[in-house]
Amino acid sequence: MRRIWLIGLVLLATTALLVWAGARWSLAQGEAAADATARQTARTHVALLSSELQKFRLLPLVLVEYPDVAATLADRSDAAQPRLDRTLEQLVQRTDAAAIYVVDASGMTRAASNWNSPASFVGQNYGFRPYFRDAMAKGASEFFALGTVSGRPGLYLARRVDRDGRALGVVVVKVEFDGVETAWTRNTGMSFVVDAHGVILVTDVPDWRFHAIRPIDTATIADLRRTLQFGNAPPAPAPIAFDGAGALVGGKTRYRVATEPAPLGGGRLYHLSPLDPPLAAARSQALLLGLGLLLIFAVAAGLLIRSAETRRMQARARAALEDEVKRRTAELSDANARLVIESEERIEADRRYRESREELAQANRLASLGQITAGVAHEINQPVAAIRTFAENGTTLIDRDAPEKARENLARIVDLTARIGTITGELRAFARRRAGAGGTAPLGSVLDGTLLLLGERARGVVRVEIDARLLVTPLVGDRTRLEQVVINLVQNAIEAVDGRPDGRVTLTAGLADGSIELTVADNGPGLDPAIAASLFTPFASAKPEGLGLGLAIARDIAREFGGDITHRPGPTGATFIARLKTA
């Protein structure tokens, strides 16, 4: 009887301990799961926002070099302004920008993408806007605000137009984030980006836009009203209460918070992941685990009461099992040795695969410096983000009296700015001709580099049907820029056959008058005759999202080396011929 009471007390104490431990464990597990979800979602949303911004940050840089911009601002040309209005209108349609407009040095808008709209910006004066004043003073500016005419929030990307040392005005691109916010709503929880003052700019909760997550001082509120950044009313407090890594919304719903630096005026992205669903799941797991342990304890208590005969039977069965284990030990040892060898071989193969993949990624990054505008925007964004990080870290290191480490950060910043200069110089190559680089490269090595860079996209789609004797023929020009020409043509062909079960891109070549004519043909839908006549004109593109610079740059490079690129009309697909001069 005493044994039964003792077992009961032990089970009761064990149950209480399991309830306490289960509550602590479930809370920790729920918070950890919500934190992991919040961090991953925040990183994904930052990446989506960065990708969206990269498409537009290059537009002002390109447009300040456009001849009609200078003609409209400096010469007040009556012929240039209508052309510029139509060009900006087409760019808005192709890039999904909210608006593009050109403002003179006095702040007056001279041309705009919405020139034929009742809400046209033409004739509006934006001299009071911070993005205009900062761009005129510093050369470039980014400013998130509420549109004074449209009433819609967006990011204003401004860049100064300079000619002969004189500031003529500013090119402005307005970007709205409706698509990004819609994409964010597909994830659980809530996401928003705040500026340096804590004001919510971009969010998937429309009612929170232009609300503040922390108090704003009086001077800042006065400045916001003067610039009409968020309209006439000051930012109201957002219904969020933060507590470390947690947050309470509306005074009742618990969330876990993850933050990431946002590429939007020094702001940060917040993602609030709900705590209750993972906490409920963790509690269910804890309950099941506790019930399982109680069942185990109950069974163990029953086993203690079993007779000695049962123990003897178990001992005999255990002895028989040990004999069987000994008999199979030799076989298991051999199998284990083979598994060890196979595991080592697999680890070595995986190591070689990772090394090869890293080498391919490095080659792709280096080659992307000479590719089309979207690639240049991506390459510029990386060093700019790194410069910001090194600069912030350098300030911290100086405060901590670590000048040597701060000097290392400054040296890295110098290297990164040199890299940006190289990238922007390549961007302007299509408009400013320069002497072609020397050297030669065999056709085969150029094609090998092209297929290597295109990787999986080319496998099973691209066919090279070129005589081996032509593959060793040296071409005039350095290999990297020749690869840029071929990559542009082959990549366009691959995109043309994307989604077709019989998609095929064929590369052939032949000799003609001291040159090799490389033909890139696909069996896609072909080119619209309306766009075929302007394929090589800047800003003319058959792609809805394209800027129309790729073919223009590729043909410019080919002509630098004594060649050319032409389009051959045909009944099916599209065919391009790159004539490359032989050495």
C-alpha cells in the first residue's frame, strides 16, 4: 500500500513539474518560431523593396544626359519640349514609374509624363520641395512625400542637370509602392518602413501610413508642415506599443518584431509576426509531450510491479538479442566502413561543387559590369550600401578610439567609389564613343564564356552548330566586351522562347570578307514589325519592362571593334547577325 502511495506522489509531482516546464518551453518555442518568421519575412520584404528601387534609381542618371532635357531647360526649345513630354510619357508606361518630370532652376516644371492630363505637373512650381533644393545643391536627392497635385505618397528621385558648369534644373522620377505593399500582404503579420523620424512611409496596413511609431519633436513637425511632406496634418501616433523584441497592436494582439535596414532615406523596415499561432502550436506540442511522458511513467510504474519470472524472460531474450547483435557486428562494421568512404567522397564532391559555384558567381559579377542598365543599377546599389555600412562603422570605430580599423573602412570606401565610377562609365558608353580596347580573343572562348554566364538558362535551349575551325579564329577586341555583345543577343533569344516546350536558340557562324558572321536565331514568336525598325534606337524596346538600351550598347561595342549587328526578318522567330572582325 505504501508503494502505491509513493508512486502516486511521484506521479503528482512529476505532473506539476511537467506543467511548469511545458509552459516555459512553449512560450520560448513560440517566441523563437515567431522571431524566425519575422526575420525571414523582413529580409524578403527588404529584398523586394530594394529590387523595386533598383529599377528606377538609374532613370534620372540616364535622363540627365538626354539631349532634349538640356534643350528644354537651357534653350527653351519649342520643338524639344513636346518631344520630351512624349518620351517621358513612354518611359512611365514602360517602367511603371508614377511620374517623370523636368524642373528648371527656378522650380518651374517644363516637361512631364502627365503633360496631357488634367492634373499635369507642367507649370507647377516645386521650388519649395526639399528634393528640388537638395538636388540643386548636392547633385542628387531622394525624398518620400505626399504628392501636392496627385495626393498620392511616393519616393521622389531627383538629379541635377548640369551643362558647361551651370545647373539647368532637375530631373525627377516619382516611384509609388502599391505593388510592393500588395506583395507584402501575402505574408502573415504586418510590414512597414519608417524614416529617420519614425514616420511610417510604406506599409501593407493602409490606415498606418504617415503615422509615427515614436513621438516627434515640435521643430520637426513644423518642418514637415512647411514642406508638405505628409500633408497639412502632423503624423498621428501608430497603435503600436513596443517591448523589446515584442509589440502589442491595438492593446491586445501580441507580435514579435524584426527590423532590417531599408534602402529608403536611411529608414528601417519593421515586420510584425503574430505570436499567438506559433504559441498555440508550441503549447499543443508541449501537451502531447507531457501526456507522452506521463504515459511512460505510468508504464514504468507498472513494470516495477511485474514478477521476477518476467524479468528472467526478459534476461533470456536480452541474451539472445546480444548473441544476434554479435553475429551481425562484422556485417554492420563493413557496411559502416563503406558508408564512411561514400560520405567522405560525397563531402569532397560537395566541396568541389561549392567551389565551382563560387567561381561561377565571381565570373558573373565581374561580367555584369558591362551588361545592360538593370544590371548596372544592381551593381551600383551593392557598393552604395557597403559604403554606408563602412561609413557608419567607421564613425563608431573613431568614437571607440580605433583609428587603424577606421582607416581600413575608409580605404574600403575609396575602393568602392572607384568601382562605382567604372560602372557608371560603362553605362554612358552607348552615347560617348571611345577607342576600342586592344587584344584578340578566339570565337570559341567568347562562346564558352557566354554559355558559362548564362548557365542553366542556356542548357537544353541553346545549340552551337559552328565548325571547329571557326571556333579557334581570333576576333578583334577584348574577350569581356565581345562576350557582352553575344550575351545580349543570346539572352534576348532565350527570353523570346521562354515557356515554349520546344524552345530553341541556334548559334551558327560563317566567314565573310575578313569577318565572322555569328547568327543567333530562335523559334519564338518573332518581332513586331512596328518595333523592328527602331530596335537599335535607345529607349525603344519590345519588352514591357525594358529601357531599350541593351541592343544599342551591344551594337556600339561591335562597331568599336570594326563589326556591326543587324536584324534579319523571317517568317518565324527572330534572327540577329553579329559581324565580328577577325584578327
